Amino acid sequence: MAFSAVITLTTAGADTGPFNLYTDIDGFVTPFETGVGKAALEAGYLSSLIPDGTSIVRVKSVSLFCTNYINLALPTTTTTTSTSTSTTTTTTTAAPATVSIDACGSQQADPSGNVVIYVYASVPVATTLTVGVTWTSADTSTVSGTVTILAGETCGTTTLIADPNETGAGLEITSITPGSFGGQTYFENTETLSTECDVCPIP
């Protein structure tokens, strides 16, 4: 058996796609859909082949140039039915939406020491989020700061200051505040370093 849900990709890089879709039921081993286009996922792709019991869908690029993936948690619903002699009333309550938070940072500081960090939400957030981030250099020194994603937006950015031309070794999301709001629960997903992070759209 399968069910339908809209799968939306908000952080697809230039070299990604097409994509295969996997379920956590089998540990993301066998795709339940293959060759899904990037444009379709960015617009909100309605899949009707999601296996029953799936709570997380892995969207994995199968491009020759990029095989990255992102795990997207699916909202679930619970239904209760009460019956009398004359009427039947069904009430469906949506479970809190789980929103993944991803980060992308400069692979290397520029000649002035600037390290640009972007943080992305899988869907527009219900409230303003403050996301703590730490960038670690190849010599294990660190610089930390916060990124703000405004309510109703999916992206935020900040600039940290490291040593000029310093090479990065890692990026970490250290905190997400608040952890939940308005039916949404926020969780850390992926953290990457890149020479070409997706920039935030201009409001």
C-alpha cells in the first residue's frame, strides 16, 4: 500500500538532479521513485507512491556531478471517528510538521577573512528562528555566530570572520531557537562546506 504527499526541495544546488526517492522503512535502500526532476521537486512534487509507514523520505541526486541527498520528514495524520445512531463525525488532526534545518558555509575564507554561512528551512517557518553555527578551520580553530530566518521565510545568512584565506574543515549547527512553534518542530539535518552555496532569495 502507498499514500500521497507533497515533497518539496528548497536547497538544490546547480549540479544536482535528477533525483531518486527513498523511504526510511527499508533504511533508504531501494528507491520507490526514480528520475524525478529538480524543477518538479522545487515546485512541490506530489508523489502517490510513498510506502505506508514512511516517516522520512530521502531525496538523493543521481547526477554525475553530485550525489548529495537530504532527508525530509513527512507530517503524519491521525483520524478518530465517533458514531451515533443517526450521524458519523470524523475529525482529522494533523501532527506537528517537522521542518529540517540545513546549513552551507564557505569552503574557504576570502582575503578579508569573511566566511559566509547560509541556513535553510525545508518549508517557510512559522516564527523567526535563531540558528547557532560554528565553522571549523583546517587547523581546528573555530568561529561561531548566529543566523536568523525570519517568520515566513526559508533562508537566512550571516558572515563570520576567520583568518584571511583560511580553509574550512567543518560546519556545525549548534542550536535552533525555538525548537518548535505553531505546529512546527525544527531539527538539524545537514551541514556542508561549499564554494557555491545557494544564496537566499531577495524578499
